[in-house]
Amino acid sequence: MRVSKILLIPILTLICGNILAQSCKLKGIVQYKFNDNIGYKIDVGAEVYIVSENKLPNLNIKTWEEYENAALVSIKYWEYLNEPAGTFPQLDQLCKKQLDEASQLFEDVSLVDASGNYQFTLPYGDYYIFAISQNRNRPFSLTEKEKRVIVKKVKLDKPIKVLSINFDY
């Protein structure tokens, strides 16, 4: 009887340890670029949403990367001409559609606190992170007319993962 109790404790510890180790604490800081002189400030009130990759089979992260690159090129080009930034309708409409679809499936949200931090505790797996700025927008964009959006794909396979987000112009 005593031997079985002695064996039971290490077995339970191992089982509990494995269960706890299968979740990841995803955390980071969210900032926005205030201006070129001051730099970045904490994006208090920004929202960070999460959704499992398998719930969004039609989301293509490359589309969001192309969209971001197109926006940056547009901003630089129109700054050079001293005019408001122009549009890129096909990418913009595709990203808006993907954002609308994803927003119906968001699993959890974390608001950015006064220190700039957000945090989730999630099971291991592949996820999409949708960060929505409280202080930045792109008036020329259908997708980001009211608030800037950054989409990242993240693989959670360790007990702690740090993913910080910076909103530029």
C-alpha cells in the first residue's frame, strides 16, 4: 500500500506537468509610431484578437504582407509628391473581406493595458493574431479607414512566446 502511494505521487506530477506544458503564454507589447521625433508610444486600448489557423482556411498571410508593402510604397510615393496617399483597390478589398470573415470567428481578445502589454494563455497550435490599433488609421484604405490592422501568423509550441507589434503610419 505504501509503495503504491509513493509511485502515485510522481505519476500524478508527471501527468499534471504534461497537461500544463501543453499551453503557451503568448504576450507582447503593442506600440504605435507617434512621429519621427518622439518615436513609438504605447497603444493603450488597442485590441489583439486570436483565431486558430484551422478556422480560417481561406486566409492567406501573404496577401496581408503584400497589402502592407503596397500601403508603405503608396505612402512614400505620395509623400514624395506631397499629396494624400493613393489606393490599391484589389488588395484592399481582399484584405477587408478576410478581416470581416475572421472577425466572425475571433476566439479571444486582449486589450492593451497602460504598460502596452497584452497576454493570452492558449493551447499549443497555429494561430492568426489580429492587432487593431486604437491610435493609428489609414484614411485611404477601405480595410484600415478607422483603425490600423496588423495580421500575424504564430506557432505556439513553447511555454512562453513573445510577439510585439509596432504600428507605423
